[in-house]
Amino acid sequence: MFSIIETGGKQYVAVVGKKIKIEKLEAEEGKNVVFDKVLLVASSDDDVKVGKPYVAGAKVTGEVVKQGKGDKVISLRYRAKKRIRVKRGHRQLFTEVLIQEIK
């Protein structure tokens, strides 16, 4: 059984028992979160529910495992013959969620 949820402007595949890294949520570690923007629920090959845009009454619950920062991404800007070089680094914040139940 799996579902597709929307959070932080992105879509994620949620499978019971798996961990997913999503955009940062304001929730403490160990707390439960509920995702109600469910786009698709598939319990088997024959039973697939697709929302327009969301599936009515569907919810995905999970537990916040970790809050953290992702790997550093380097951004360079360079202009030839002008002595302009700008180097910036960025680490995106994320929340790791363990999917517990799909209703």
C-alpha cells in the first residue's frame, strides 16, 4: 500500500514503514504529523483512488524522526575579464518522517 502526498510544494511517495525527507516542518522530534493533502492512494493493483485534486477523507500519519540540514550545495558566479567571482554555499533544512499509517 502506498500513497502520494503533497507538502512544502512538492510531491512524495509515502509507503508504510519507510522514511522520507521532506521540506522542514515546525514539529519536534518524536511528535506525530498528519498529511491531509493526499493525491493518490493505492492499496493494490486494482484498487487505486486518484483525487481531484485530493482524495476525500484520506490521511497519512507519520512520526518525526529527525530535523536536520542537507548536504552543502555550492553556487558559483563568474564573469570573465572582470575579476568578479562569487562563491556561495547553501544547506537546505529538512524533516525526516517515518510513515506509520495510510487511512
